[in-house]
Amino acid sequence: MGKSVKSPASARSGDAVSLKARLKKPFDIDEVMSRVREAVKPYPKPVLFELADRGFGSPFQILVACVITIRTFEEVSLPAALKLFEAADTPAAIARLGPERIDALIHACTFHEPKSRTIHAIAERVTNDLGGELPCDFETLTSFSGVGPKCANLVLGIACKQPTGIPVDIHVHRVTNRWGYVQGNTPEKTMVELEKRLPRRYWLEINKLLVPFGKQVCTGKMPKCSQCPVLEYCRQVGVRGHR
Ligand code: SF4
């Protein structure tokens, strides 16, 4: 077979691609985490970490707050969760509120009506069947309707201090795939890939860091690559335009 001959233009574009790849450093997760940790210092913490810092960090409270945050902006979720916990912050007290009162308290968030029913059902089951305390157990946590692996892993990591799985939300999914650190076309697949590769010491922190990083720097559209502290490590997979 003869050698393929490149046109001058395709040779130049191939050279540009390989030059870009050569300018990248081998991916160093410790260095990347350290730089991202520094970069997100000025920004608010993700809601569940903030609530835990404010004293609402029991497994039940983190689970309820996680339900509130689903498909809801952080700026809306935090006041809604605080409003609910100011009215009632134990399973028995939230069960006594009833779904309608819960709905009124979390009214600002998306899907407040089904969420109020979910929260009430969780509170009732914890009160009536689980002795008033939500156990730190993945199977029990995901047995509640409306609770998936992300919320269960956040409860286990933040409230139980047992990060036994990685809470992958849309930001963790997008950023780690752009880095080229994993290849997962859904958050669920990204979680599986990350759990094979990411050192355990980062299993909870990756969520705490990449939620603000994904909102402020590595945004969904037009990420701020030119100001990004990890540009030299990031393969920018799938990034077609950036600031
Ligand atoms: S270089 Fe761009 S794509 Fe990569 S992490 Fe930074 S902002 Fe995101």
C-alpha cells in the first residue's frame, strides 16, 4: 500500500491539532483539584454543603434538601430549604406539616407540588417505619421514590461521612468529560467511569468543587477557557467555542 499524501492545508490543520495536544500536560488530578479548589473560593458553596455548615446536616435533612434542589437553581433551593427547616426540621415535624403546607413553604422551586408529596412521604416513612432516623444505607435511600444515586451519594458523603459513591450532577458530568478524564455520555455512565479512576479522597469533594466551577468557569455554553486555571491539563473535549 502506498503512503497517503496530505494536502498542504490538511497537513497544516493536522499540525495545529498535534501542536495543541503537545502543549497539554499529562493530566494530574491532584494539581487539577488543587487549582479548582482555589478558583472556586470566591463563589457560594453548593446548597447541601452550605446547609450542613448551617447545622442542617442530618441524613434526613440532606435528603430532603436534595429533593428540593432537583432541577432548581441553587439561588432558589437554599432559601426554600431554609424556609422549610425553619418551620420543621425533623421527620416527625415535617410529617405533621402535611403536603400542602410543605408545598407552600417550597413554592419557589421547580416541581414544588410533586416534591412536597415526596418530602412528606419520606418524613412519614422515616417516622413510622424507620424509628425516626434515616439510616446511612444506599439501598434504603434509593428506595424512596424520586431519590436517585446522586442524592443518595450526597447524603452518604455529607451527612454520614461515608462517601461510598460519587455524586455526579450535570456539572461534574460535563466538566470531567471535557477534561478528557472520563468518557461517559450520561451522568450515570460518568459516575461508573469516575468511580474506576478518581482517588477516593475526592469522591465527595469533586461535587463540592465542580458545581461552582461548572456554573462560573466551565459553563455549559461558551466556557471561559482563556481564564481557566486548568487549561494546560484539559483536553477541552467537545468544546466548540469558548470565551
Ligand atoms: S479549559 Fe475550558 S473546557 Fe477545560 S475545564 Fe477549563 S473552562 Fe472547562
